[in-house]
Amino acid sequence: MAGEALTSNRTWNASAGLKQNKTNWLLVLSSHIANKIPLLVKNGESSVSRRMFDNAITHLKHADDALSARKMPKRPKNWGVEMDVVDENGKPIKKVKVRMCDATFADGSPQSLYYPEGHELAGVFTGMAVILHERGRADVSKVRAECPKFQCKKSINRCCCRSILYNEPYFVNVGSLLEIACEARGFRVIFFPKIHCELNFIEQCWGYSKRVYRELPVSSKEADFERNFLAVLESIPLFVGKYIFGSILLNIDPFDTRSLRFMDAYHKGLNGKQAAWASKQYRDHGVLPDTIMAELETAKLT
Ligand SMILES: [Zn+2]
């Protein structure tokens, strides 16, 4: 994986960022990605750069109108999805019903989920049966909308419309807001296990920064807090300005090397205690030697 050090990343205001609620936080993050991060597309070819995020709920949030078969009715109905209306501070004030976004056919053309103007049911949601029919699936008029409690039996093919639609191309792996924002800038996204102290090196950065923060003079003044907070971020031993709202621009650094070492240890079959020991023995290495099992035996750790 290639990473790029982007010096202009930390152009956000720390205190403003921390005042955001969870929904607003995601909007700020997506906006930051869209506006501050250089487009990584050159000569029509997308870069292989990745952006790493915690596997947090806010990072996995989909657009309110994102494609989803979860609540779709089978038959035509005045149906839509709920969307938050926010005030100027990004705070949700009410909900409105809007149309779900279009699906996509196999040839790349859009599939509207609502009857078009001029149709006797113009603007009405077509329903799962019509959606599947338009996508070339066999007649599902006699197939039930959903199995009881959506507990589908694996042995039965075409048990219910919702199950069939869930497995349709473009209905599976619908990107989150964060993935869409990153992909628009030419990045691909990798989600790390949330709060995992070994395999998620973002947590190691937080751990390091908290330790440095505790060593600074105590103060309850917001100005001191902001200055200390930024100083702590600067102190993280990475290349310049790589911390941005919980994501790390990947470069080789002590934390991701440590995570790589643990990944390699578990891949080689070591348990937690053995991995911790091996990680200390090979502190500067991203992978462990093939002789590691013999070394563990010598150290009486098998
Ligand atoms: Zn089913």
C-alpha cells in the first residue's frame, strides 16, 4: 500500500471539531475529505492509496437515502425513507420522507424505484416484485415479501423477495458516506477493528497522545486545552500532519509496524502471550522470522 504525506491535512479547528455531535462529526469529516484532501487521480488512473478508519458506527453510516432492501414493501406503495432536516449547526430538527436513491442495472444504467411521470402511479414506490422483475428475475408474485422475523432457511432458494433483493448486485456492499467521500477523492478505505489495541494502530496513536497529554500542565481553560491538544497531535511520531479526525494517512511508522507485527504473529499461529513476547523481541520489524516458533520453544513459551 502506498501512502502520501499530506501537509495540509490538519487545517480544521480542533475545538470546532470537538463540539460536533456524532452526525455532524461525520458531515464535517466528509466535507473535510471532499474539500481538503487532494484528488489522488492522475492520468485517469486511480491511486492505490488507502485511508484507514476505526470500524466505528459513525464511520459506517450510510446516506439516509442509500439503497437498502431492509424495509421495502413488496407491492406499489407511497413509501420513502426518513431523512433528518438539520439546522445551520448541523443539529437534526425534524424528519421528512424522501425517495430512496436509484438502483443500478447490470449494464450501469439507473433503475428508478418509483413510477415515472405520466404513469397512473407516478411517484409511487414500485415495490420489490417490480424491482426484481425489471432486473430480469423470474416472477416473484407468489413469493412472500419476507420470511418470519427474516429468519431465512439456507436450504430454500428464493424463500422471500427481501432475501433475493439483498443478494442482488448493487444492493450488497453499498458504500458508507465515508467510503463514498474517500472514493470520490481517489482513496480506498480500510476499516480497522474498533478499539483493538494491537491490530488497530489508530488506538496506539490515541494511547500515545493520552500519555503525552497527561504530562502537560492541568488546565480547564478552553484555549489551553486547544493548544495542548494540538501539541499532543504534533508529538505523535508520524510524518507531518497525518492525523485527521480518526484517520491515518499511511506511512511506515512505529504504530503501524507494531500492528503489522501482531498481524503476522497471529497469522503464524501465535497466541496473545506469544505475540506480545515476539513483538518485543522484534520491535523494529513488520514481520517475524520463520524461526519464531523455535525461538518460542527455547524461551519456554510453547
Ligand atoms: Zn427468506
